[in-house]
Amino acid sequence: MDFCLVDCNSFYASCEQVFRPDLRHRPVVVLSNNDGFVIARNHQAKALGIPDLEPYFKVEHILRKNNVAIFSSNFPLYGDLSDRVMTTLRDFSPQVEIYSIDEMFLSFSGFKEGLHSHGKAIKDTVWRDVRIPVGVGIASTKTLAKLANMAAKKIAKLDGVCVLETELQRQWLLKRTPVNKVWGIGRRYTQRLSDMQIYNAWELATSNQKALSRRFNVCLERTIAELNGHACIQLEEYPDDKKQIYCTRSFGKKVTGLEELQQAVSVYASRAAEKMRMQKHLGLALHVFINTSPFEPNYYHNSLVIKLPYPTDDSRIIIERAKQVVARIYKPDYRYLKAGVGIIDMVSRRHYQSDLFQDRQPEKVDKTMLVLDQLNQQFGRNTAFFGAEGVQKKWRLRQGFKSPEYTTKLSEIPVIRC
């Protein structure tokens, strides 16, 4: 057995329950930005028939009637608890891949015995140390580990841990897994495979690899090999740097004035620059866009791409250029719903060589940005920010049900009364 996938159960909803034990047996939902859609539901909420990605206003009466706990998205809390889960999991394997905010692959290469007890130890340790419930799937390939993890969560007798050790177990699971539940098989592939009378994972695994590869691509051939126990997808311990970094948001209330629009864009530009510094890159070009609601008459959308004066991660320059772009594409008498800033061309600091005749970022900028980032990391986001971002942000996200940032903001640390 080479791969173990640990996946947190209903992660966002589980995060909200960590510091609220009174919610452990209550249905919980988490809403998207601006409290628009349901993006997470725990087991009890799913049992009520609350659909995923349903607009909040359509299900509000159901939530109220059934005493469902409602929360706005609290990404600082979710990100911190994710880090705690991943740190805990690193104790179980020297080779790991963080696949998403709530999933991690571990290498079990060399493990021959006691796989189920090892998986149970992972599940119990994460619950003990972080209070997040997880499912554990163990198999010979990453694709099979994904399916094992799904089984661990859905089959009550497995108690959250599924190990595909025998050929009989593999076949049993594949025959009961719809093809659209296989990792990498999307809606279009599902339809095309259905036209070929391939409806489940077993039928896909026993099909003609070469013939399907010619009709689809090598990725599907690789998926078939993985379903048959031949590992083709290895751990990515060091994920590739992002090629582009965007920060976009809808406003809590529609914006009409240029000043407020520039404040919002300044916030997004600052956040994008911070993310870029985290992966040690310099920006070369900036994309800024604004738009009104597509459901209102006279829909207006505009965007512009500009080059930065030189490769930089200086938030001040990126903010200033973003504000200039907004001033150019802004039109009065419109109610703007959304804006965004993207750094769309970047170069790694490690490999960048400046031109003798080109301006370059002064060294003192690096020190200034370092101090800014350290302050916000140590004392919480927005401890230090730029005046261009504004103070009274009336346009900011609507978060009527936001929980405290228990682990990332000093003023919101939970209090225990004995």
C-alpha cells in the first residue's frame, strides 16, 4: 500500500463546531461570500435535504424551521485549522502532499502490516488534537485512495477508515462506484462514457485502455491504470507556483462612487501583492476589472491590463496602478457589484536577473514589505494597512453570521469560565 488520503468531513461546517461543542449534534451550514449561497453542510444538515450551492434566500425558511446553525464564511479560521490538521498529519509520514484546504495525501510506501490500525490512529489523533473529523482511505494508487476515502465516509461499518487490501475489495468497490465519482472524470467525460455503455468504475477499469486513449486522451488512460492498481500519479510534495494571482470580491452593497470603488480595488491589490510575496515572485503586469450586476438593465463590464514600471512586489506601486486603471474604466451612474485585481505575469525572485538599463525595485522596499507582512502575520490581518484601502468600508462583504476568529485574532480568543 503506497497512498493514504485523509479528507476532513464537511470541513467548513466542522471548523465552526470546534469551539462550539453545543453544535456537535445540530445541523450546520456555511454561506459563501456576501451570505449568498450554501457552500458547506454537515451530516445533519444534509439529512434535512438542504441542497449544496443553493441561494440562501431560497432555503432560509427551511433553516429557521429546523433550527439550523448558520455561519458566514470565516476563512482565517478555516485556514488556521487546516494548517493544524496538516501539521498533525505530517507526524504519520515523511512524504506528504497538501491536495486542498481539507485533503492531504500521505505516502505509505514500505508499510506492509497494520494499515487499518494506522489509519484509525490518524483519525483518532486528528480528532484528539484539532477536533476535526476525518475520513481515511488507503490503497495502492491515489485514484483508488480517493475512492477508498469516499467509502470510509459513506459506509458506517468502516468507521471512517477504508483499506483496499485485496482484489476482491477493489472489485467490490469499483462495481458500486458511478463513473462520475472517479477522480478526474467530469460531466463531459461522464456523458461520453455513458454513450459507450460505461456507467461505473469497474466498467471503466476493464475497458480497452488504448482505444479509450485514442478517443479521449492519455489522462483517461492513466486513470484506468490507476483503477487497476498501477500507480501513475505520484505525490507532489512541492506544488508548482501559481502563474497568476487574483483577488476578486462582490460588494456587500452596490457601489456607485469612484472613491469607494478605488478603495475596494486597493484592498484587493494589497491582498494579491501579499500572496505574491508569499511565493517569492515579482509582478510584471496587472489586470483590473469592474462590473455591475448582469441581472440589472444596462449591464456594464470593463477591464484593462497594464504593465508595471518594473518587476515588483511593492504593494504601494500595485495599489497606485490599480487605482489609475479604475479611474480610466469607471463610468458614473452605474451600480457596481464586483471588482477584481489580478497579477497575471510574474517572475521568480530566485531566477530573475535585472537589465542594466532597466529600473529595478530598491532594496529598502523589500525591508518595508517584510515589516508589513510580519506585523500582519504576528498580530492579525489589517494590523497595518494602506490608507488607500479606506477605514469605513461600507462596501465590504456582507457577513451577518460570522463567527469569531478564535485562533488568529487576539481580541477573539475564546474564554473558558471554570
